[in-house]
Amino acid sequence: MFATHREAAMAVIVSGANLRPKEGQFLGGIAFDLNPLTEKQDEWLRILLDKHGLPPLAERGAS
């Protein structure tokens, strides 16, 4: 389980996953953003983690 959205985004990027350009742009943007994710961003990150077989993100609010 990832403690922060930044950790989770970096894990997807370095996993070797075949990312679409928009997915890569999104992950790169949030990987270095210290602000909390919006609900929509949080959901998309959770979808990408699941899609690429990575552990889930900790409960919302922990990022």
C-alpha cells in the first residue's frame, strides 16, 4: 500500500508499464505535486494502480 500519491505515481512510472501519453503526463504531474489530489485525480490514480497490478493507495486524505 502506498502512503502518498507521489509514491504511487512514481511506482507506476518506473514499473515499466506501457502508459498512454495522457497517463504519463498525469502521473508525472502528480509525482512532484505536494498539494492533495482532487477527487477525480485520486480516482484516476487508483484506476491506474489497479490496471498495472500495483498495490493500492492508502485511504484518501493520507496523501
